[in-house]
Amino acid sequence: MIAPDLAQQLPESLGVVHFIGIGGSGMSGIARMCVERGLTVTGSDRSDSSTVEALRAIGVSIQIGHEPEAVTRADTVVVTGALWTDNPEYQWALQHELLVIHRSLALHWLSRNSRVISIAGAHGKTTTTSMVVIGLRELGFDPSFVNGGVVTQLGVSAATGTDDLFVLEADESDGSFLAYNTAIGLITNIDTDHLDAYGSAEAFDDAFVSFANACSESVVVSSDDEHLGRLRSRIVTPVITFGESTTADVRVSNIVSSASGVSAHVSHHGAVAILTMSVPGAHNAINAVGAATVLMQLGHSLDAAVAAVSTFGGTGRRFELHGVRRGVAVYDDYAHHPSEVRATLAMARSVVGEGRIIAIHQPHLFSRTRDMAEEFANEYETGADLTIVLDVYGAREDPIDGVTGQLVVDRFADDTKVLYRPDWAQAAEAAANHAREGDIIITLSCGDVYRIIPSVLGELGVE
């Protein structure tokens, strides 16, 4: 993994900027914003995609495959932590002493003169970032933003606005959320993770405390998260809390989730507003209250903030419906941690009614699968009616002996509720064969499991 060098000094001008792995969700948004700022941008990726084509449409020259000649025009090379260090473009850039920066530093460069709102946390960052962006636009602002997923209502994951506000999803996985000059921060929750990067739970906690204390104006944090509660005494920045707890500064209560959406009461200093959104899930209501609390830090009333985030219509790869065949709805979700799986399956249960949930789980990272196999099995066995487990999507990691999807399967107490199908064609067939009218099939992972969806729909047949 290539970690960001937070001490690295950046020049006033980046010149021609080349992105290695430009088709990734985070990289593509930053590349798009660089183009909108007038920079010449080139890129490379291992395969074509709709994201690559969209960047080509705005003038970005993109090479498929990684070869040194792709970098020869560049002044600055942007890399991501998922890049292997033996990448030939990366090695050529180092040998020729080009400026090589982590994508988080490119984002810091873009936001350096703005009033930055950073959304951090173990789960819910992308959705909450989208909610803040949509809320601001509903209130008449035009913020710049870079998100980890497509804001469904806008059709993009990043854009350059005309206001001084800059909203960004701040990734904790490699410490890059400490790179930004954050004015207002939001921490949705904390679940100890990414110990491959931090080395210990204490170092992981320290990073979140540093993020909170670096916020120059205020930090919004969950009142319900026990982990955050333990760290609260170490935060010196002004703190505003949100959540279901009776101690929350901005409290959410009476949450009702159904297939048509979610509603809740939101209270602050005796005032009450009604939140009503078209996306389902209790966790979405709580995230929306976090987003509304950020808007309130910008001077907006409770009523105005809640009404603004109520217009949120979803985020790509977050409980995203891809089609219905034979009365079976096929969804995709980015959930890749046991807590996220629990929330997603609870949302699916609120939608499916009397139907069943068939989950397709793609384990993400060998180390996470090794360390959390039992937790994943518990969540799937409790939340889904049948789970089909694929093999591990390693991303930035080398394989670990003995770590496959079978590790999760073996942790199920009831082996009738799980199937191990590392062959994707067999997995799609199994999901379709088990599904009946009224059921939900849902893929879960931040890997490439969404690519199985056309096969699942094909196996289900024509509606």
C-alpha cells in the first residue's frame, strides 16, 4: 500500500497531472475536478469502464494498461493507496524524479483555499457526504465536492462549485483524512479497522482524535457511538452531538422505515422538525440528522436544515436497485464491514416484507476476512435467509495462506443458510434458482461484486 506523506510540500502549480488508476471512484472525481480547474489531465487504468468513457468525454487522454510511456508528458503523478508499488508507471515516475503525490494530497491541493467540510467515520461517509451536498444545494449554495460514490441526483461524484464551501469524504483507511484543512468535521461513527495501516487500535483512535482536533470551527459527532464516547474527553474542538441518545444536542426519534422511505422526528433546544426521505433505513435517518447538524453549524435553522436533507435521493452503490425479474428485486450495496452488513440487511428486511433476502457476499481484503470471518457469518446468518459467499477480493493485499471465502462459510452455525460459490457463474445461477417472487437478491462488498449483477438478472430471465 502507498501511504500518503502528509508532510509533503506541494507547489502552487501541478502542471500536467497523470492519474494511475483513473477509473477508481475516488480518483475519477479528483481527476474531473482538476479538468474543471483548467489543468491538463491524463490517466491510465487496467480496463475500460463507463467512468473512463465519461472522463474521455471531457477531454482526458486515458491509456488502457499500465506502461511507462503513459507518464512521459506528466509533471505530477497522482497515485492511490491500492496501487502496487511495482506498477511500471509509478516506478518510471520515481526514477525520473517526477512529483508523485497520493490522491488525498491532490484533493488537499484542490481544496486548499476553501472552507472545507470533511465527513469522516467508519461507516456512512459517502451517503452522509452526499446528504450534505444535496442539503447545501437545496439551501441555494453551490459547493465544490468530491465524494466516494456518485450522488444519484447529480449523476457525478465530484464537481467544482462557485461558493467557497468544499465538501469532501475524508477517508480514514490510510490516515489521509488528516491531510485537509478542515473547518467543520463530522464523524459518523468509529469501528476499529484498517489495522494493517495503523498497527494498533490505539493508533487508530489517535488518528480520529487528531482529525477532530484539527477542525478549526467545530466537529459534529455521533452521541450513540460508544467508541466516540470514550474518545470525547480528548477532543478540544467545540463538539456538537447528534443521534438517538437523550443526551444528543440534535436528537432523532420515532424513526419509521418502510419500502417507501424513512421518517423521524428531529429535536434541538425544544424545537422539533419532521424528517421524511424517499430512501429507506433507520441508519439513513441518523446519517441525515448528522448532515443537518452540519448545515446548522453553517447558520441554518433546524427546520431549514432538516427540510434540505429530506430531499436526498440516494447514492450510487448504496442499496441501489438494478432491476426486477420474475418479481425478484436485485440490489447492490457497498457494505464491506460487519456493522455495515448489519445495517444494509436491516434496511433490506424493512423493504422485502414477507419476502426473503438472498445475499451475495464478496469478502474484501484477506486480513479483514481472516480477522472478522465470525462477525461476518453472524451478521449474514442473522440478517439474510441465504448467503452465497464468493472468494476474497484482495484489493491492495497479497493473498494469505488459508484465507478464502470458505473461512466465512465455516463460521455459520446453520450450514443450510450458506453456500460457497467462488465461481461467479455458479453463484449467479444459485441465487436465481433459490429466489422466488417477492424476494430480494443483494450483492455486498466494496470490491467488484457489482459485476455479477448482469449474470444474476440473466439467470432470473425476462420480466
